[in-house]
Amino acid sequence: MLTVAVMAQSVEDAGAKYNEGNEFYKEKDYSNAVTAYEAALNTANETGADADDLKGSIEKQLMNAYYKNGLAQYKGRKFDAAIAFLEKGYAFGEKLNDASMKKKTSTYIAKVRTSKGNSLLKSNKINEAFAEYEMATEILPNYPNAYYGKGMVYKAKDDMANMMVNMDKAIELGAGNPKAAKIAKKAKSTTAKALVNAGAKEIQKEHGKKATEYIVSSFNYNPGNAKAYYYLTLAYNNTKNWDKAIEAANKAIGMETDNKSDMYFALGQAYEGKNDAAGACNAYKNVTSGANVEVAKYQITQVLKCS
């Protein structure tokens, strides 16, 4: 009789804590709701089979409270706390075979980890950021923002090949998905700019072939602008591919709306490399400002003897 009385009291205690948790939940005080539900579940577990029916209700509400509290922590940019609560919600989703909760929590875990990764990347904690993006793609393999983040890590490491792999994945996952259209567009723009800038660095090292590869690849993501075609001209000049250099220079000149002197100088070099003196003279005569003015004048008067 004493045992029956103790068990009845334990079930009542668990019920009281469960009801307390429900009140907190209604008030959207999810943190205290979690505490109350956890206490109720502990008591129900200690009670045994007599509390099984109540235990099922507690677990379901605790799962919901974990999810809601995770969202609240995420809103307050408390990433680690948000992840902890959401992962607990996901675990209960698996235990209770709740597909809806598993989907919701996995989506937000990926979002939170990606947001945390972005914050770490801004602080130049590149490897830590990559780890967060990796965990985001593990739990939600079709989340384009996480692949964009991984692409940004490789960009920071000047690893253009792996940057493109991950940016391509972000673009692929964003295609046909209105909610992901913005990140897909951003991935295209970021990749194009990164490749052009990488090409410019290779030009400085006089690696014309590599520079050409990067800049031409950039056109797969965004149409080239005057700057891109100017750098491509320099790259082709470096590899003595004069015809393509002339073609790229003319595109750059046609697109540029401001100062074209450097572009005309590069065009002059291409014509001169091709042994087209008339073309070189015409191009050099359009170099009217910048660091190349005197060099252009010298080529016109002393080397090419332009009329």
C-alpha cells in the first residue's frame, strides 16, 4: 500500500511539473518551460510504467519547447545555445518518429551553424568557420548558404578550384528555388569577382596562362566587364597570344566609360607584338594619361616612327 501511495504521489508530482511547463509554454517562456518539462520527465522516468501515458505527453511538449527555445536563442544570436536546444529537439523528433520536427530542427540547425560560421569567418577564424559549414551540410545537404560559406573559406585561402566547386553547388541548389535565388545570384557574382582578382594576381607574377584560365572561367558566372577584359588582354599579351589580346582589348575599350588609356596601351602592345605597326601607332596615340604616357610617346616617335 505504501508503494502504491508513493507511485501515485510521483505521478501527481510529474503531472504538476508538466502543468507548470504548459503554463510557461503558453506565456512563451520557453526556457522555464524546458526546465519544468525536464523535471516532469525525470520524475515520470523514476516512477516507471504507471507514468507511461503522462510520459508520452511530457516528451512531446519537451520536444516542442526545445525547438521553440532554440529559435529564441538563435534570434538573440546565441548560436551555441540555439544549436544545443535544436539538437535536443531533433533527438526527440527521432525518438518519437516525428518527421515534421526532424525537418524543422535540421533546417534551423543548418541555418544557425551557417550563421555561426559567417561570424567566425568575419573574425578570420577560417578553419573554425569551415567546420560549422561542414556540420550544416551534414545535417541539411541541400542548404545552399552553407556551400556558399564553404566557398568563401576557400576564397580566403586562394583555393579557386575548391571555391568554384562549392559555389557551383550553391548555385545548383538555388536554381528553381525562389527562396534561395538571392544566395545563388550572390554566389555567381562573388565567384566571378574572385576569379578576375585571382587572374590579376597571376598577371603580376607573369603567369599569363593561369591568369587567362581564371578570367575566362569568370565569364561562366557573370558577363565580363571592362576590367575583366582589360586583365584578359594583359594575360594574352603575357602569353603572346596577340589576336586574342587585341579582341579582348577592343571589348574592354568598348565597355569602359571612363579613362581608357591603359587599355589602349595594352592594345598597342598587342599590335606591336603582332608586328602591326599601324595598329600599334593608332592605339598608342590614344594613351593620353596615366603612367604609360611617356612610354607610348617613345614607342610612337623612336620605335615605330609613326607618321
